[in-house]
Amino acid sequence: MDNSLIDPDGFRPNVGIILCNQQRKLFWGKRVRQNAWQFPQGGIETTETPLEAMFRELQEEVGLKPEHVEVLGQTAGWLKYWLPERYLRHNSKPLCIGQKQVWFLLRAKCNETDFCLDSSPKPEFEHWCWVKYWQPIKDVVYFKRNVYFRALEELAPLLFPEGPPRRQRPRSTQRHRSKRSDA
């Protein structure tokens, strides 16, 4: 992590990506060698705008290019989460205490065969699936739940102008593997 990007309050600028399909289900990725699922996300480099960082992260983590998606919107401002004490690197200066994120809502305009989880040298995800809109709040690591809820709540009207779906326990969905993990 580049510590020069930590803001004076200790937060690292970051983008989060909520990617949906035509059925308004969301991309949900399983992190490599972990029992952890999340949306694609990543840091903003010093020379990037949040939109540029989002497109870079989308290609690195999911293998999709700008022409593969439609940007539906983004959060009005930064949404922050704090890292638990055990994840803080006290020997790093400045100390990073969490992330501040701009969240983007995208719609895929491509085939599932265009998704490629191993398009970068260090893949983030090894599997993925489509899930119902509110499922990520239940399944994400506990310290990210509030920011996920706030992002989904703020962006829901863009995807559900008639009102967001009720929050309920989703059914299991089909899992997809990266090309590398199938080899």
C-alpha cells in the first residue's frame, strides 16, 4: 500500500464497484484463497480520478473494459469504513485506519464469457456469482457492512426506480471459476 495516499485523517482513497446484470443481480466475487466475498474495489492512484480508478480496477479484477459496461451512477461523496485494530499496521506512517470510497453502479453490456478474473498478475477473485441486491450486506466481512448498506441504499433508485426489493435471504446461485483456477 502506498502510504503517501493516506489522507490526513488516516483514510485511503478507494473506489467500490457494484456491477449488475440485465436481471438486476449483482456480481459477487470470492477472494483468492479466502472464505471471503466482496464487490470489486481498489485504491485510487495519485494521478487518477475516481472514475479512472474504477475502470482500471474493473479491468484488473474482473477483466472488463469500459465498453463492456454502462455507468449508471456513483455515490454523492465518500463512504468510510474503519479497519479493526488487528488489521492496523502501526509501524506504517502515516497510519491507515480505514478506507474512504466512492461507489459506482455499473450495468454489464457484455457476455459472461467476457469476464476474466485472472487478467492481472495478482488476481483478487477466484470465483464469482450473481446475487440478489441485498445479499452482500449479509455476506461481506462485518466491518464493511455499514458502507455496503449505505452504497446499496444510495444507488438503489438508479436500478429500481419503482423502489428497491425487500431485503430477504437469497437462494444460492451458480458459481463461476476463473480460467486459471479451472486449469
